[in-house]
Amino acid sequence: MIERGGGGNRGENRPPAKGRGGRPTAPGRRPGAAGAKGGASRRGGLGLKRLGGDDFVLIHPKCVREMELDYEEGIELRKAGDPEAARDALRFALQGCGDNIWVHVALGRIALEDFKDPTLARGHFGYAFELAERALPGGFGGRLPREHPSNRPLYEATEGLIACHEALGAADLAGDLKRRLAGWSRPVAPRRPG
């Protein structure tokens, strides 16, 4: 999930690539295989990088890229109509990278959309939201452009969390999150000539 720019890996982020597959299913694979490098569950957390002006982007840990094939496998299994196998593959991806917010968002979607369990989904979306929120300094007033691929999972996690709160009758919490989203995605203020 590392964006490639200018012909090389610059450590920036991109959303997971689609279409790569052919990996064995997650059940039966042992932790530490398939890029988990010794079975470490977490290596680094999310960071924040200024793009310019008030615009910032989330920087995802290296382990996100290392577990990309397992993430993609989970997404493909879900598309194929097997949410239980998808959930297993995604859980395996978390063993190699617990701070992968794309995986937490995907697990939240499976819980909410496939298993109709807003309480479980709230846990996944909420954890993804908290991971990203920890990367933001106290009193953060910058913008997190939604169109930037690295920021998308934060928006998806927040929107999923809103849907869970609404399903569970917590409209006040949903409203707070909607205001946060509006602040992060506010339009760029026009520059005054002069």
C-alpha cells in the first residue's frame, strides 16, 4: 500500500492494489509466513505528513505493504461471496500488521454488511478511527484531503462508525463524527490577491 512516485518507492502511501491473487487461503497458514517477518504483530504506527498549506496525509506503517497480498485475498474472497473466509484472511493480515486501518475497515464492512452486526462493526471501525486519530496532534486543525489515497480509509472508518452509531441509536455520537469529517474535508479557503 505504498504509493510509487517518480519511479521509486518514496515511502508514501496508496490504497491496496486490486487484482493480485492466487494466494492460499489464510486458514492453515502459520503466523510469520507470507511476509509477516517473524510474526511481529505491529511495527510502527500511523504518522502524519504535511502536503502543503493546511493539507496533511496519513503515513501508514511499512507492515501494511508487507501484508498487502493477505489483505487483497480477503477482499477477493468477499467479492466472491465468502465473507467468512474473507474475515479469516483479513484477520491473518492483522497478525502481521495490527495497525493496518484498511484491514480494520474491511472487517467492519463484513461485520456490518454481511453479518448485520453493528456492535462488532463498531469495534473494527472504531479501532481504525482511533489508530488514525492517534496520528493527529492535539487540537489538529488541518485538512485531510479525502481524495488522497492514504486518507481514504480514515473517511471510510469514520463513515462506517457513523452508520454503526446510527444503527445502535447513538445519534449524538454519529453527529459528533459527522462534524469531525466536515472539519477534515473542508474546502480550501480561497487565496486573497495581494
